[in-house]
Amino acid sequence: MSVQKKIIKKAERRACRTRAKIKACSNLLRVSVFRSLNHIYAQIIDDVAGKTISSCSSLGMKTVAGDKKAVAHAVGIELAKRAQEKGVTTAVFDRGSFLYHGRVKALAEGLREGGLNI
């Protein structure tokens, strides 16, 4: 097995392990995070209905300046604002295969600062 495939398999295992813990509270909405090299994406998902309630990414945030952590924090605040407009107040945070550190942590703090209870 190539090194790249091993890395991908490890990331998939981490994501499944994280989501298995989240499935215990399946009645809550889920905030799913994806982090690429340059951008960060987050969406609020209703797993029961199988629908995305709200989403936000750094691609749509052209006015925010600063480093990547500052942009991630702004994305979190914006997503929390959009979620409150739809009536969402509580959700669980799904970090996927990413560590709760850096940009992912900044996004979660932005969600909390914006008023979303995670």
C-alpha cells in the first residue's frame, strides 16, 4: 500500500471515530467542518432529515482580512448568525478528521461567540 493511501485511510478512521461519538446525540444538528489548504468551510446539517440547514465558507467572505485563523473565526460568527436566523440555537461540533487546534478551534470559538451553543 502506498504512503498516500495509508494517510487517507488514517484520516477516514479518525473521521469515523469522531462521528461515532457524535451519533450518540443524533437528535441535535451537526456542524460539519472542512479545512482545505487555503479555505475553511462549515455547514449545519440535520442528519434525521438529511438536509443542510445553513452553510458558510471563507470563499464568500471577501471583506475579511487577516490570517487564516482570523478568517475562520469570522466564518464561525457568520455561520452562527445565519443559523440563528433559521432558528437554530444548539448543535454538536463535528471536526471530522481534523484536530481541534488552529483554524478549526478558531471556527468553533467564532460559533460560540456568535451565539450558537455547541
